[in-house]
Amino acid sequence: MKQSLLDFSKREIEELMLEKNQKSFRGGQVYRALHLGCDFSEITTLPLSLRQELNDTFVAQPVKIIEKLVSIDGTQKFLFSLQDDNLIEGVLMKYKYGYTLCISTQVGCRMNCAFCASGLEGLIRNLTPGEMLGQVVCANKLLGGGLGDERKITNVVLMGSGEPLDNYDNTVTFLRLLSAEGGLNISTRNVSLSTSGLVPKMYDLANENFSLNLTVSLHSPFDEERQKIMPVAKKYKIQEILSACENYFEKTGRRYIFEYVLISGNNDGVRHANELIKLLKGKPCHVNLIRLNQVKEKDLISVTDKEAYRFSALLEKGGLSCSVRRRMGSDIDGACGQLRRRYLKEQN
């Protein structure tokens, strides 16, 4: 598999040009074109011989959209193909402020959370920084966006297939590429990273000097019950996660968010609400309640809208900042991993 030049920073591409006896400004031309979604053949400012040489050694765009589904609410779900024919997913959501793209960080996932389809086949491999960036480049190009202030993608969420902190080094490199000047230049303040709670990596992330929004999958305030929903909870207890979140706030000044997927008869009781209040009241955090996107391979049932808002009211009455996430894309295999699984079954 060829390495993608989207893995490279602008300086690294300029150095590559010098190695090929080209002027360093050629690196800027290549960098800009790649972030606009161009293949080497389309960079007509380069000599033909250089375009051919780059094409022989590298791949320009490591990610391609092979299927797109559009929801009745305007949400778009993409099935991306990688060089090795592995498949990942992304979701594009339109808001008043612009477009948010949810991207994947791994092919599959080894967290195996009870409600998620991404981990049904386990972890296949990590994505490279360029493959993560390539998802954003693809969607931005599809929308007719440019670079910097002319881009269409304004926010990025690392909440698709995979655990970002399980692919730590590549994720950190991706965040630096995403926010670099001269490219898409999306500030990490406009990035949300969702983790299942890999505590040591949460501490590492706090030291990276990013200002991103840290989102932690909680799903139960009780360790024993959380372990049944999320196997990773057997390794990291809730109090350890809370300590890591407090450290993140101290280092970055950014409040943290807890995701809480509401599963009927499982984690939606009054005692769960009361324990959440006990754990989180007074902390610089927000609770994001999510109505389960049901996966047919998983024997779990979503709460009703009425039940979701009743649970939310209990938390708010107890003094927590809380919201029920808007439902988007539920009619187009909105949950992580569903579209990929359907496509693979159809191909077989």
C-alpha cells in the first residue's frame, strides 16, 4: 500500500520536493492541492514528470466515497473505501453554523461496546493520519468547499468507527494536520474527540496543548453495570475517569462532556439519575443523553422520546447541565458500523 502524502505536513512535503531537486514552493502547491482533494494528475501547476513521479511513489487521496445515503433530515452518511479495500463510515450533519463531519479513526474497533455495531468483527487496523484527514477532505470537496475560511466543514467529531485514543499517535498527528495553517485549518476548538475512557491516554491528551472538546462515553454511573455495557470499564473505574477529566479541565480550561446512551430498562432508572447527580454535580461538565440507535445484532431497546426527556428533567432538577441529542440520520443506518456491515453482506 502506497503512503499518502496527506500524512505529510507542509514542511515535510517541501523537504520532499527539495530531495527531488525541485524548488520548495512546489511543496506548497502540492500541499494546497491535496487538501482541496486533488489527485496528482490534477495539479497542473507541476511539471508532468513530477506528477508522474509522485504518482508512482505515493497516493494523493487515500479515501474515496463509494456510497452516500441521504436522510429525510438532510444528514448524509458516507461509506468510504481505503486503498486496501477496507471500508469505514462518516456522517455529515448540517447545522446553522455550518457542517459537522463525524469521522472514523480505525477500521472496526476492539472496545466491543454492547450497543455498537463497529466492534462486531473486532479491530481490523488503525487508520493513518492521512486516512483520517482524507475523510474530511472528501466531504469538504463534495460540498464545494475550499481551504481556510472558504471550507464548508466547520466542525469535526471523532466519533465514528474506532476508539481514537486506541490509535493515539496517529490521532494526534491528524489533529495537527487538520488545524495547520495553509490547509483546512480547522481549529481544535471545533473538534470533539469521543473516548470510551482510556485513562492513561486521557492524561496524555491533556498535555498535547489542544483545546478540543473531550467527550467520554459513560452510559452508567455504576461500575458493575457499566462493565456489562462497555468491557473497557473492567480496566478503568468511573472514579479514575473522573480524575482524568478533572485533570483535562485543569490543563486546558475546557469543560468535558459525558455521553450517555439511554437503553430501556438498563440504565434509565431514577437510581441512575440520582447517582449521576451525586457523581457529577458541581463539576465543569455536560451530560449528552443519546437515544439508542438500535442495531439488529444487539438485543437492546431504545427509550422513547418521553422517557429520554423525563430522564433529562431529573438530571436538570438535580443541578446538572444536560441535553437530549437531536436525532439525526436514524433512517439511513445512522449508528456506527451499520452501513459498512450491510454493504459487506450485499457484496458477499
